[in-house]
Amino acid sequence: MIKNNSLDALRIGIDLGGTKIEGIVLRGEAEVVQRLRIATPAMQYQATIAAVAGLVRDLEQAAGKSGLPVGIGHPGAISPASGRIKNANSTCLNDQPLRQDLEHALGRTVRMANDADCLALSEAFDGAAAGARSAFAVILGTGVGGGLVVQGGLLAGPNAIAGEWGHNPLPWPRPEWGESPGPLCWHGLHGCIETWLSGPGLAADHARTTGEKLSAETIVSRAESGETQAAATLARYEDRLARALAHVINLVDPEVIVLGGGVSRVQRLYRQVPALWAPWVFSDRVATILRPALHGDSSGVLGAARLPPVTPPKPP
Ligand SMILES: [Zn+2]
């Protein structure tokens, strides 16, 4: 039998998240042959570098092969101006030379992209947006991020922020819901989408309204069992998500919007939000499809493994 090397090729994908670091070894395009998950050292930069390096070592040991290509999905973006991380909600990464430090620790060049971009890439490849000409993928998790895929490729601009929708203001604010000016975001502006639509944002809105400090997960499960105050919090969340996504539809008009991250597991979002976004979309009808990430929590790590090799930037 003739062996096709590209089909057998092994690659490592790492999803560096705020609470966990997940790693896989991918064989060919879609076969996950190893998977490991560890907790992210809380707000400790050097320990995070060591944890990623240790995870890569463990994955290579399990796969019986070393020196594999490594793709890493991470919060925020690498500033084209400084080479350092910017915009990460895991703020211990900000202003750090993450690529340089990881390459030093791993002894090889690494492929890196924003975590929402990895989600977008994976879901457009063989997930909820497979076959779509354009897709917007969103992470609704510890933070809120977005990525745009057009014709199967990531949209990447000169500021490395394409799809970074979480730090736009929540559109069409409702003052009666305390939305103007809205909560202070970690980088100093008020009313960012992330302060409303992240898991902690959902919990904070519930606490402000009811005085009850509950996790996003508990609020959702209470809402689903009919508890009035939790149901009202989830309804406000859906209304906000509908307005925030209508803004994206008006700008990009993607065929599919894919939701990932912890809050994306709430099944009623996929019924309620498209029923709520119509008044805000500048169109007589809205054909955009809203879907959960087909690969769920694994989408980020799959997209990271499939990141293309780094090519030197061309001057404009
Ligand atoms: Zn913000």
C-alpha cells in the first residue's frame, strides 16, 4: 500500500484558555489520537509558559514522536506593532512576548492565533459552518471574542483584531436595564459587549438586579426550571445577544453565526435569539443561521492544530 505522508502527518493543537489548557495530537485532517487537559495557572505568566511546554512534551511522549508542529489558540492578539499580546481577558498575558517565550520553551517556531479565530476556522472546516461562504464565530465564555471566516480562510487585518466584537459597545442600549453607560470593562471603557455577554457578565447582571450572587450555570438551570428572576435575567441576556449579533449581521451579513464557549450550551438561545434580532437587522427578512459549535469545547483546539505554517508578512 502506498502511504500518503500528509494523511499520516501529526500536528499538535493547544487551546490556551483562562481556566484550562487543552492539547490534542491530530493525525491528518480530523483524527484526534491524543487529548490532554490541565488547569491554567491562575494569573501567572511564567507558570503558564511552563504548563504549555509541559503539555506539549506529554502529548509528544504519548504520541511517540517529538518535534511536531504546534498551533496555539490564545486569548487576545499578537500586536503587529510590538510582537506582544494585547486585548487578552486573561490579563496576565497582556504586554508579554508570548510567541517568543513559547518558541524558546518549545525549541521551535509555533503557529498562533486568537482563540475565537481557531473556533471559526474549525467550525468552517467541518463544523456548524461547513460549506458556508462566510461565517462569524463567537466565544461566549470567561470573555467574549469573535472571528470571521470568508471562503474558508480567516479574515486577518493590519491590527490583528478582525472580528473582535466583544469590546464594541452593546448597541441600542436600554437605560431601564442599566445599559447606559453600562459596567466598566477591564481596559477602562464602559458598556462593552463582553461585560454583558460573557458568563461572568451574565452573573453580574443577575447580581445587580436581584442582589443574588450565582454562577452563570446556576442562573441558566434555575431559568430553565421556571424560576422567575433567573428567567428574567436569561431573557435580558437573549435580548442583548440579539442586538449585539444584529450589529454584526448589518456589517458583515454572514451566512452562519456559530456560538462557542460555556454560555453557547444554552439550547434555548438558538430559538429565542433569531426571534429577537429581526427588528435590529436592516433587512425585510433575516436568513442568517444561528448554530452551536458542532465540535463544542474541542473546536478551539482543532482549529489551533490546523493553523497554517507561519509565513513572513508581505509589505502592503
Ligand atoms: Zn471592553
